[in-house]
Amino acid sequence: MLSRFPRAAGAATALAVCTASLADYHVDILPPVTTVSTDIYRLHWSILWVCVVIFCIVFGAMFWSIFKHRRSLGAKAAQFHENTVIEVIWTIVPFIILISMAYPATRTVLAMKDASNADITVKVTAYQWKWEYDYQQDGIKFLANLSTPRDQIDERNGPGAPKNENYLLEVDNPMVVPVGKKVRLLITSNDVIHGWYVPQLGINQYGIPGFIKDAWFTIDTPGVYRGQCSQICGKEHAYMPIVVIAKAPAEYAAWAADMKAKMPAPAPAAAAPAESATQTAAAGGAAAAPAEDPNKKWTLAELKARGEKAYANCVACHQPTGKGMPPAFPALDGSKVATGPKAAHIAIVLKGKPGTAMASFAHLSDTDLAALVTYERNAWGNKTGDAIQPAEIKAARK
Amino acid sequence: MSTVTRAHDHGHEHGHGEAHEHHGAPYGVTRWLYTTNHKDIGTLYLWFACTMFFIGGTMALAIRAELFKPGLQFLDPEFFNSLTTVHGLVMVFGAIMPAFVGFANWLVPMQIGAADMAFPRMNNWSFWLLIPAALLLMASFLVPGGAAGSGWTLYPPLVIQQGIAVDMTILAVHILGASSIMGSINIITTILNMRAPGMTLMRMPLFVWTWIITAYLLIAVMPVLAGAVTMLLTDRHFGTSFFSAAGGGDPTMFMHIFWFFGHPEVYIMILPAFGIVSQIIPAFARKPLFGYASMVYATASIAVLSFIVWGHHMFTVGMPAAGNLLFMYATMLIAVPTGVKVFNWIATMWRGEMTFETPMLFAVGFLCLFTIGGFSGLVLSIVPVDITLHNTYYVVAHFHYVLVSGALFAILGGIYFWLPKWSGKMYNESLGKLHFWLSMIGFNLTFFPQHFLGLAGMPRRVPDYALQFAEWNMWSSIGAFIFGLSQLIFLYNVIATIRGGARAEQKQWEGADSLEWTHLPSPAPYHTFEVAPVIK
């Protein structure tokens, strides 16, 4: 028999929910800002209404039966057990409803696939655990790392720092695009499968290593749109967000010029391969101040200071203390690699260690790599006194 | 055909069963190690499934404890990934599937009037294989690198990077697959060859139908999974590059092969549930199952259609539009036979004479909540909507609605329904109802909010999340603990019943009409139907 318990519990739960701020209880898809995401929003509401109507009919019949056709009310069981007409009806009617849903959905699928005639193209490369954006026509290329401080995240040794409003959804270098222009994305990955997912833009596309997939959007409203990696990619899967800022075209152009100026200068034409992964092949690039001269000689102190910042690329696994989390993530403090021959240390950072979680970091610049290897060899209890120069990294790449 | 299992009438005074009445059924550890008796093996499967369910459930509670608030409070992210992976593998391969095989072992021979399964020794081997497989999976936490952390779907290239635990998992999956394939061969042979005279295919209880169809699905797809994980193994250790573009391979190919197994797999996990519910509802409505023939055809159509929908797990891979569209249409189509079954169950209840003992509560709970899971599945089948919901918590909500309030509720209802037959004792009805209502509240509180989390864009398989997801996650975690702890009531009830419950009737449920209720006492004797009954 049905007890009163579930009704009371249901009421208590509803009351508790209502007394809390209802604004914090999001129940809908985030506001769409492209034609595709608007289609998605509307399709969802359509299918939801279909489900609600069917729900009411089906559950109405079910609950009517539960309440009326019970022995305790004196019901006596009928013995019918088939009816071909009604079975045919309740097979055909759902079939027709489904066709009515499939038609608008098909139109949207075809629209989503049409990335032709884009105004700008951005190559998106996923890494464990960050995104790289390469605007090949504009000569801009940069990495976007999570910028939420670790002390807001890690509460395992006591309460963390208070979390800021964009906790886990903020990056150091957002992707900026012009409003009203068709942006085509070419998405791939450097290592494992990741997913570029920004719900308000209606995009959720896997980056698959060795393959390039495309997607497109045209944002109609300036603003900041946030997303996350949508395919499990290892330990920092939750910590590689995406931030897309849509600006008026003039502001976008200003941003692009500004970013271009910060790009490292291309290597001299006759020289060996480009100095770092942030080089572009674009001819006639702006003559930037050579911030990353591969032949510059740095002092140990300069390298250590720069390396402490570049160590941000290593800290998630090897920890701020250098103690790592053995056995999966070895300690660097006192390790044979970090206190032994330089060449082995450089090799492992450049090539990674297959069969483990240690990926290749060859995509960082020679200077950053030189700095962080120097830092690791001279931090915590390590006192090798080695100062690795960018030129050594460049030579080791060959 | 079944002369081996019939009582001999030409010289021997006693059949095998009567011999036991002189010596008693076997006992001790060797009874369980060497048993070829379908009832014993059914019991072994069910207790194994129960143990794995609590282990997997503990992992789930650890996951929900970490997700109670934003931030990392207890767990390393890589250990969290291992928990989600092994929770999935344990629940799918260790809890749900063995539980249904346990039901099949207990019920199929009795419901068709056979004395035992066709291959009793292979039956024993099918069960005992599960133990080393489970041990391998549990031990994988202890090796360097920790357990696999890729999700139960084991996608490369991530899984190629990970440690030896992945190889242990691959071996466990092979063993589990072998067990399932052997069990399915046994079930099909038994059903096709050992039905009592008069028990035509279209007179079999629907539970038997759902199991023969499930067994064909298992035979078709477990080898595919075996192939997929073997390719993972060779990519990891033997220099192949099936899934590595650098060697000419493609990670997407793994997804196609895996989900070609994976989609029929989820129907493998629900069709026996449909069968159980199709036994319980007519019994408590005191009315025959509505549209028996359509139910058989609907189950068969679902099974056939299940082979052409696998791409709906991969809508964000970047398949050409034609691929996405065909998979969308086929997936929407599968809603039709599923809907037919729901309507038939309601029509069975309609103008019945219902009482709501615990098995019926679980069956009705199944009907309501599995339908909701079906709706979220329909939402996900629409490709553009799936693009915004893929790998979010909306998907997690969907599959837990169909697997927990679907498959698990059917299993729980089935245990309450058949425990009197199996043990001869009646369970405590008040505790059963308490278990049901706490499970309903706990389950819905855990998983309904997850629809909202997915709609709001929260990804799955994450130990930490942005602040706008905090409120629903908190409620979900509270619900998880209510749901998880209330399963202990069930465990207590089952054990207390077996040890000292009230005596059960032969036909404990007046509306039940399958052979185990009409022809066999409670508890069913160690050997039954040694002489096949004639079904009029």
C-alpha cells in the first residue's frame, strides 16, 4: 500500500529547494549566442514538450490505474490480454511523432556541417592539459592554461583560498574572435582525445590526435563564453577550460595586432628550424622586439626566476614542492634525472617518457624549456649549479 | 533429448534427486566449488553480484563525497578517474550482468520444465571464471600507476599511456567475456532443446524469451569487445598501431568497434529486466500480460535495432553528416518498440486487481523511472541536442535512470518476488517497503538534478567543477548517500529471511502462473522436473 512517507518527504525537499536562492539552481541550457546554438536550444524545448505531453498521457493512465484498479477498492480483474487495433495505433502514432522531430533536427545537422566561406580560421590543438590557438592568417599562436590558482583548488590539507567567480573557467590567454563573422575551427590534439566544448556556441567537437576535424560558429552578441574539455584526457581533465571572447571587429583587429607584436620574431631565413613552437611561418611578420633570441646568454639567476614561472607547466604532476606523487609522478627534488647528466634531463622533457604520463613538452619555447630545466636542477634540495641555455635546448631538438 | 536428466525407469530404483533425500544435498565448500546444479550456480551468481554491487557502490559514494562541494577535498584527480572507471566496470560486468545470469540460472530451467541447464559443468566454469576476473580488477588499484583511469570505455590513446592496470583490466574483460559467452550458449541450448512437452516457444514466460534474445546478443557482441581490447593490448605492447595515427591507425576506430559492442551491451543489461517486470506485473494485477506476442516481437526488434545505433555514442567525433543522421534515425526508431512495451505493461495493469507488495512497488517504480530514462534517451538521440549534452551530466543522468531505476530495480523486485520460491521463506514486507521508498527518494534526489547539471554544461568524469554547478551537486551527493545506505536494509532483509523468515507458500503470489509457482514447492527442491511436466 502507498504510504504517506514519500509525499511528506517530497514536500520537505521542495520547501528546502525553494528557500535557497532559486537563481543558483540552473535548470535550462545556457543562453545561445549563435544560430546553431539557438537551433539546439529550440530543438531541445520541442523534444522536451513532446516528452512532457507523452509523459502526462502515459503517467496519467498509469496513476489512474494504480489508484482505481486496486483490490483494496474492490476492483475485480478483467481478463483481456490483447487488442490488435490499439497496438497498431500506439506503434504508428509514436513513429509519426518521431518523424516530425527528425525533420528539423536534420536541417540543423546539415547546417552544423557547413563550415564553408569562413571569415577567419583558427586551428585549435588540445594538449594534456591546455589548449593552443593558432590564427594562421593573423600570425598569432598561443597557449591557454587554466589560470585559477592552485590554492583555490586544493583543499586536501586544509581549507583552500576562497574560490573566485570564474573558478575553473578562466584562462591566461582567452581566444578572441570578432562578433558577426563566421569563425571556422580546425580541431586536433597533440596526445589523447580531448573535446572542445563551449555550450553557448553550440560546439562540442573531439580533438583526435593525427586528425583534423572542423566546426564553425558565428557569434551574434559580444561577450565572454566559457566551456571545458568534454572528453576524459587524464588527471587534469577538469582543469583545462576554454574561454572565448567575442569583440566588435575593430576591437578584434586591435587585439590581433597586439598579440602579433608579442609573438617571438621568426628565425633568420638561412638558419636552422624555427626557434620555438610559437614561431609562425607567415612571411612579412611584424618586426617584433626579439624577446626570445635563441642565442641569448642568460645568467643562472635570470633562468631560475623565469624557470619558476615556467614550472607552472610541471607543477600539476610534480607538485610545487618538487616531491611529485610517486609512483605515478616521480619527485624531482633529489631525483637522479634532475641531479644527474643534463642531457638526460633535457631529453626527457623534450621527448616525454612513453608508457607513462610524462608527455613531451617540445611545444614550449627553447627559452621556457631552458629556464624550467634550470629551475628544476637548482630548486628545493637540488643544487647542481647548472644553467641551461636556450641554445642547448635548440640543439637537443635535432 | 533430456533423458540424461530424467529419472531412470529401468533398473535403478532411485533417480539422482531421490538419492539426495537419503544423503541430503551436498554441503561444505566443495558443494559450492564443484556444483553443477543450476539453483546453486544461480545462488553463487547472485551473491557475487551482491558483493560487487556493494563494492561498486562504495566507489560511487567516494565519488559523490568528492563532488559534494567544488574543490578537491579528499581524492587525487587520477585516483578519482580510476574510481569512475572501475565503478563503471564493476557495476556493468560485476553486478548487473551476473545478477541477471543468476536469475537465468535459477528460473529458466524451472520455467520451461527442465531439470537443469544443458551443460551443467560448463555452467559451473562460467561462474567460477568471474572470481579471478574480479580479483584482477580490484588488484589493479594496487599496481604502480593505479587502476585504469580512462572511464569504463577504455578509449585510446589515453589508455595506451596508462600503467599495467590496463593490461589487468583487459585480461579481466577477456575472462568475463568468456564467462558470458559460455553462459549464453548454455541458455540458448537449454531453451531451444529442453522445454517440457507442450511448452511451445510462444507459451514460454516472457522472462525466458528476454533471456534467449539476450543470450544471442551476448554471443554476437562479446567477441567484438574481445577484439577491441586485444587491439589495445597489442598497441600497448606489441608494436601495432591500430589506434595511433602515427602508424596509420585511428583512435576513432576503437570507438566504432567498442560501441558496436557497447550498444547491444546496454540492451543486454535491460532485456532481462523487461522479462522480470513482465512476470511481476501480471502476477500482482492478477491479469495476463497484455499483448504477449507483441512483447516478444518488440523485444526482438529492440535487439535487432540495437546493432545499428552505435554511432549515437560518437556524435561529437566528426562523422560525416550522413553518418550522424542515419544513427539518429535508427536511435529514434528504437523508441517505438520500447514505448510499445511500456504501453503493454500499463495495459496489463489496466482494470486489474492490484495489490502493491514490495515486488510490485519495484516493478511500478521501474515503469515510471525507466520511462523517464527513455525520455532523456530520446532527447539525446537528436544530434544537435546531443552536441550540447554529450559527455555532460545529462548523459550520466540518462544511463543511471535506465540502469539503476531500470535494471537494478527490476533485479531488486525480482529478488523479493522469487526469494520465497528459492529459500522457502518469506521476507519482511515492512522492511521491503521501507527499502523501496528510501531507494525511490534517494535515487531520484541523486540523479534527477544531474539532468540540470548537464543542461547547464557540466562535463562528466570530473572531480571538481565551477561554482554554478555547486547546488545541484550537493543535493545529488546527499541523495547518493541516502540511496546507498538504504541498500543495507535490503541486505539485512535477505540475510534475515534466509536464516529465519516465515514459511513461504508454494504459490506465494496468487496471480503468479509460471511453472515454478504452479508445480514446485517453496523452497524448490534441489532437483526439480526430473520427470518433465506435460504442459496442457
